[in-house]
Amino acid sequence: MEEIEPYEYRQIQIEHFTPQLIKLVMICTTLIRYPDDVDSLSRDMLDEIHIDRSYMVETLEDCCRLLGQDLVLQVLGTRLRQECAQVSSLPSQNQVAHWHGVEASLFSLQSISRYITIDEQTVLPFVLTLVPQLPASVHHLRNTACLIVGKYSSWLGLHSEYLQPILPYLAQGLSIPKCASSSANAIKILCENCSTTLSLGDSVLDLYDSILAAQQQSHPILDLHDELLVLEGACKAISLQMSDVTKAKDPTRIAMYIRRLVEPIGTRLANTTFVGSGSTSPRLALNELERLTVVARFLHLPRPNEAVSSDVNGRISSRSEFLTQLMSQCWPWLETLSQKYPKDFNIAEKICRLHKHVLRGCGSSGYRDMIQPLCANIVRGYALSHLSPYLYLASICVAEYGNDPRYVPLLFEMVRDISEHTFSVLRSPDDLVAQPDLVEELFFLAGRMMTHCPVPLLLSPLMTSLIKFATLSIELDHKDANRGTLSFIESSIAFGLDLSRGETKLSIDPQQLQSCRESLETCIRNEGCYIVQNLIKSLMGVLPCYRLDSSHGSIGGILYKLNQLCPSLTQEWVTISLPEAPDHARSTLLRSFTNTSNTSFDEMLSTIRWFSNYCIREMKIRGE
């Protein structure tokens, strides 16, 4: 019906079928209803029910687009009132057991939330007045009620009189294990969408303090994931409050929030780092790192007497200032943690994740004073642990600072030291198989160098070592490691192609430009044949073939760009690599490499794809 043209005729058809569409809305609400024995069903059966409910939701959305949201909302609101009236007519001791119809109506209402305007005054007041009156003991009903609150949080933000009784209802749900996640998520969404005039931040921060007090007394009422949702909500609500001009000018208020949110984390983090080795669990440190990351990501506080965060007269933004001060205070604790638990992957991952979010939150200019010690810490931490999160963080640093010539020597030094440590660990094919994550992240790091600041890498012996290592790593049967390897090789060839065409956008000294060109040509001449041989083996099914075509880092992309860069050599290498290929497939593939000027990327890719399918099919026929 949506596709009927012209529009006038479509409207005639919709009006004709409106009674049937209204019946369809009612049928969907009925089919959404949980069976009476839902609590005794297996997990597989519940999954099937949830899939069916999602289909009904999609149909309700279709009906909204055809009938208009007001009519569908009216139908669903009437159905909800009928279900409530039916339950109310039962004896009080039997009412709790007959919740299924009410839940189905609420679930239907949340499904059309994106079509409902925030000035709706007919159905939503009844719905959101009903929510805090629902029985606490039925977790399916409470979870759907929390979903309703989250979906209509923007409406609640403009109708605060309905919000007051809902907050205690959500807080109560945090203590119910089967409802904790939905309650925490509803609180977070409310905080995201509340208006600056609501003091929701103080209320949620008080709630979070009570949760944390229970957690610290060894009586946890929430999983860490759910606790962090509440903390995220508190940070977002406080940030919204402090964006109000009058409140942003109150330095005492800003200091109070920092004290309540940051200082307890710092105190506990210090306790986990400076106590005797082995007397605390790394789990405690992990929890504090998670909390600190949430604060760093979602707490946005202005400077006193400054309503907005922006660079003014060269000053860094208030957010950057807050984050750099935060990291300066936490730096010794983070360094001690990395030394105390040098082989703990989770600790390394959380520390690097924190640095990543702070760096991106500050921006490269705001974090410039911290980049040198950060690079040193990355090298030191990686030397102790040989854990891949440090390589990932190094890639982030290259991406953020690689285009600034002032930091290129520092970044290259970091990459060189990291590469040497990696080569010392990955000495054999068995080592590559045992630690594919190191292979993946090392080559993504090297690829970032080739994209942002390739000159020092190309002018050093490290480039030759990386290309040789990449040639070997193509054989590794690991999807992510293969992706990283191919990305680095394609980035290197793409840069060489840009150099040959004079299209590079990087500012490079002419003398260095010639040296870079010669260095890259040497690497390609020395390793190109082996690279092509391994890629052809991948196409034929002898080696893994995870990325035949992709936007970047694929077999097709490498072969096409290599053929553009040095066609005669590439054709020679491809010919050498094809003795085992079927005759028809070999001749077809060679033709696509021979017609360099007439073969587009899509045409070559199509031929490469056909070649691979043909060879693999022949192998299967031969039973190889």
C-alpha cells in the first residue's frame, strides 16, 4: 500500500482498508502477549517468542505509517485501558497473575514511540501515570515498563510532573536481579534526554552513591555493567545541568561534582595500586578503571565563569582542561597498575581504553602535553607485557598526531621500539599462530604510519623488516590478522602509486621524496614476487582467503594497485605463481593483468573473483 501511486489514490485505498488495518493492530497486540506459562518456558522457547514479538512490532510501525500515529496510538491506548479495567475487576488476590494483557499493550505502545510527538496529551499521561502503579513482583511487566520510560523519556523531560513518581520505581527495580538491567538503562536514557531545567543529576548521583556504598560493603546489588549505566546517566544529567549559564558560573558547584564523582574513584584506585602485591584482586582495579572511563567519557563540566567549552584565545577547552588534570592525577596509579599486573590482558585493555577516550575527548591539541609520556608508557607497558592493547593505543596516537610534523619523530621512535619488541616475540610461524592479535595490531599500526607519516618509516631499515614479516603473515589462518596484514601491504603500495603519479597530499621534502620512492621500490622488488605468490595461493584455496575484495586491505585491491604501479613485474610475478592453476583460469586471469590501461578495478575484481571460485571448485571436484 505504501508503494501505490499516485498519492491521492493511495489515500483512497488506505481509507478503504482502515477497518482491516485497525483489526491488524489489535491482532498484533494479541500476538505480542506472553503465554500464561511464560516463566516455565525454556530459553529456546523464549527466544522464539521474542522473535515473533519483533515481527509484530514491525507490523505496528507499518500501520503507523499508513494510518497515522494518532489513530494507532488511540487504538492501543484504548486496548490498554480495557486490559487495566479487566484486571481491576478481578479480586485483589488474583490481579497480579493476570498481567499479560497489560504488558502486551505497553509493549505495543513502546514500539511506536518514534512516531509520537512530545506534545501528545491523550494517551501518554495515562500510560506514564500507570507505570509506577504496576506490581513490582512481575519482572516481565516491569521490564516492559522500563522500556516505556526509556522510549518516552523526551516526553517525560517536558512533563516533569509525571517523572517524580517514576524515579523511585526505577530505583526499586535496581534491586530486582531480573529487572536491574532494564531499570539501569531506563535511568541512563532519562538522564540523556532530561532538560537542563530538571535537577535530575543530583537525584541520580544520590542514587549512584547509595549503590556504590552497597557495593563497597560487599553487598552488591548490581552487576558492574548496570552500575556503570547509572553512573553514565548521572554524568550526562549533571553535564546538562551545568550547561545552564547560571549554574555554570558557580565554581563551588563544579568542584562539588568533581569531588563526588572523581575523588572516590581516585582513592580506591590508589588503594589497589599501592598496597602490597597480591593482597588485592585485579578485579577491583578493573572496576575502578571502568568507572573512571565512564566519568572521562560522559562528564562535561565548564570552567567557572564560562558557560561553554571552546578554545578561546589559544586556551584549551574546559573539557580538555578537566581531562588533562584528571589524567595527571591518575597517571602514577595507571603506571603502577601496568607494572603490578604486567601480563593481565584486561588491565592493559582497560588502561589503553581509558587513554583512548581521554585523547579523543581532549583532541590532539588539548592533549599535546601528555603525548610524549603516553608514547613512553606505551613502549614500556608493551615491553613488559607484549599485549596487543598497547599496539592499538599506539595506532590511535599515530592517527591523532601523525599529520603534525612536530610529533612524527616521536611516533616513529615509538613504532620502531614496538616493532623490535614484536619481532623478538614472533620468531617463527608457530609464534604467529599463537599470538595472531599481535600480528593484526602491529600491521594496523604500520598501516597508519604509511597513511599519516610514512617518510621516517620508509627511510629506515624497519620498512624492509615489516614487508618481509607481512609476506610471511599472509599465510596465517586468522581473519583479523589477515585483515591487518593486507591493509598494511595495500597502504604501502597505494602510497607508492601516489608517489609515481605525483598525487600524494603529504608535504614531503623533494630529496626525501626521491629516497622514499627508492626505498619502496626496493621493498617491492625484493618481496613483491613472494607477496603475489601467497595472494594467488589464497585465491586458489591453498592459503586462507578472508578478504578477496574490500574497501581497503584486500587481495583484489593489492593486485590491482600493484599492477598499476609496476605492471611488467606484476605480470611476471603472476605468471610465476600460476603453474598449478587450471589452463582456462590461468589464461583468463593473465589477460586481466596484461590489459593494464583498459582494465578497471571492478573488471579486474570480477575476474579475480571468478578465478578464485573456478579454482576452488576444481579442487573440490578433484577431491583435494
